[in-house]
Amino acid sequence: MKKLKLIIAREYKAMVMSKSFILTTMLMPLLIVVCGGVPALIGYLNDAGSDVEKVAIIDESGRYGAAVTDTELYQFVALKGDTASATNAREFYDKSSGDLAAVVVIPAAVDQGAPVTVYSESTVNISLKDHINRELSDTITRAKLASYGIEGLQEMIDNSTVDVDVKSVKWSNDGSENESSTEIAMVLGMVLSLFTYMFVLMYGAMIMNGVVEEKTNRIVEVIVSSCKPFQLMMGKILGIGLVGLTQIAVWTVLVSIVMGVCGSIAGVGFGIMGDNSVMLGGAAQQAAASVDEDTMASIMRSLFSVNYAAILSCFVLYFLGGYLLYASLFAACGSAVDQASDAGQFTSPLMFIMIIALYAGMACIDNPSGPMATACSMIPFTSPVVMMIRLPYDVPFWQILVSLLLLYATAAGTVWVASRIYRTGILLYGKKHGFKDLFKWVKG
């Protein structure tokens, strides 16, 4: 045990004290926030830098051409249907000398299902098609309703359209009621499953690369003269596992601090908006009017209805179990090769299983209590990812217990198998090995 502790301490200190670990730990939360805002920024810059394109509309019906309004990207020019038609659309396009980006032909029977055609020398942008579809669909629908001659029909239909607000409430064992949010549970489950997938693969690859490096530099020959190969393998696995737990702990503290600060700022900001609503501009007044005190209180109750302590505890247990399971196999793969590039034949099945686990977890979002979700959360190779999706939906305790027992029992088995491979492969050089050799080493 003394030798094992020394190996664990060495691996832990070497990783935690490195500059890459410190930078990754401190900058990763900021990077996640930035990555979340980058798509919106890119979309804004993409639209802001575009020139307005002219699009000609040939309205053969003579009724719906004016329905397509201009946007920030497109300016629509209507042509009379009696002088322009689908047959001479190309003529109008050529005469424009490049001023027209496309020509839209609205047929006379468009209100009877005839398709609208967009002509262009290049592939038509999806934004243009969507805009034309939306504008013409709304206009033609209103025109058809008006053709029935029923006074006030459109107003009656508009008034009869009701947007139902569905909220979820959980009953506690003592009979009390607590608001919950399906959306929050879904997002939390997806984030935890992605973190589990990322951590297990990232730290498993670290162990494999470390084993290959020590084997290539022949350092391992000196180390195993002072300790058993099993102690060396477990020391590396447990040391890097503690590094992962340290990183999770630091991120948990940072996220808690940020959430607390943001909650305080939001509360103060909402109070200022409420007290000074008269002084606000039009957009700010609309935003303040759309978020009242009851809505804000409902959001806060939903956020705090999640049992974060229980979910985080289960996340740590599943992370450790999944990490032990996969990290031991990655260590075995590293011991069987002389270069990291040769490990692909052994690591590909592990990567494939992890990808299946991730896809299974995403598929279980719609039905987290279904038979597939329950089965995948019991299979040790997929449970660390799939169970993260299910945990925010209050999984029965017996399922969590059975799943953890199966996970750790399988992890113990894979550690034993990996140790048999590791102790033999770590001292073999100059020959490429296959799965047949690995099975031989396991049998001893």
C-alpha cells in the first residue's frame, strides 16, 4: 500500500501542478460560455455583413405579389402578371445585368395548391424560401377565410387560438407540492452525460498515452523492479482519477459562485426595472412587462426544485465507476503497443461503445423511464452516460443501487483482466500484438 500511495501521489502532483491543468480548469467554464454565444455572434455577423439582394416577383395570380415584404437581406420587386410570366422569367433575369438574385413566379392557381417556383443561377438560400413560404401561406390562408363571406371569421379564429401554459408539479412524500421544470431536467441531464463522456475518454486517453510513453522510454523496466505491475497500473489510474475529481470540484465551486452572483444581479435588476418601468424605453418596457414577479418566482422555484446534491453525488459515483472500467482497459491497450498510433485497433471498440452510450442517452431524453432507458442504465458500459440523462427525472432508488452494483462489479472485473494484460505486455517490445495475444495473456 505504501508503494501504491507513492505512485498515486506522484501521478496526482505531476498532473495538478502542470500549467495545462491549471489553464484548462480555470478557462474551461469560460470557454463553454463563449462557445454557447459564438453561434449567435456568427449568425449576427453573417447577416450584418451581407448586401441587400433584389428578388423579382412575377405574380400570375395578380393578388399575392405584394404579400412578400422586404427583409434585411432581400428587397422584393413586383412585376405585373400580364406582362411577365414563367415563360419569360429568364428574360427578365438576364436584362437585370446581375441586379436580380432570383425570380419568384407565383402561379395563378397558387391558392389551389400550385407550387411557387424560385429561379436562380445559383442554389437558392433557405432563408429566402422560408420567407416566401411563410408570407404567402399566411396571406393565402387569410384570403380563403375572407372568401367565405362570414363577418368576423378571421377575428374569431384569432381569438380562439389559445397558447396553453403547462407547468409541472412534483408531489413529495409528505404531500407537499414543488414546482419542477422538464426543460431544466433535460438540459441538466444532457450536460452531465456529455461531461461523463468527455471526462472518461479524456482521462482514459491520458492513461494510455502515459503507459505508452513509459514503455517507449524503458522507464517502466526500472519502476517494475521496485513495485508490482498491478500497483503501477492502479497507481496511475487512481492518481489521474483524483485529478478528474479535483477538476470537477473546482468547476462545481466556480459554477455555484457564478449562479449565486447571477441570481443576485437578476433579482436586483428586476427590482430596478419594476421601480423605474416608466423611464424605460419601448423594448425594455416590453421585456419588463413580459416577466412579472410570479414568472420570476416560478423560474427560481423550478431551478431550486432539483436535488443538486443527490445528482452531483450520483454523478461522482458513476464517473468513478465508468472511469475505472474504461481507464483500466485503456491502460491495457497502452501496454500492448509500442506507439500510441498503434493502439487504434484496441481502442476503436471502446470508442464505439462510448459513442453508442452517448446516442442511447440522447435517445432516452423523450422517454427517460422507458424500457430502453432502463436497460441501458443497467448495462455497465453505457450506464455512466445514460443514467446521467435519467437522474434529474427522479429515478427509483433501487434502480440506481442495482446499476451502481453492476457497474462497480464489472469495473472490478475489467481491472483484473487489464492487470493480466498489463503485467505481460508492459515488458514486450518490437512486435505488434493482436486480440489473440491479449486473450493468451489473460489466461496466463
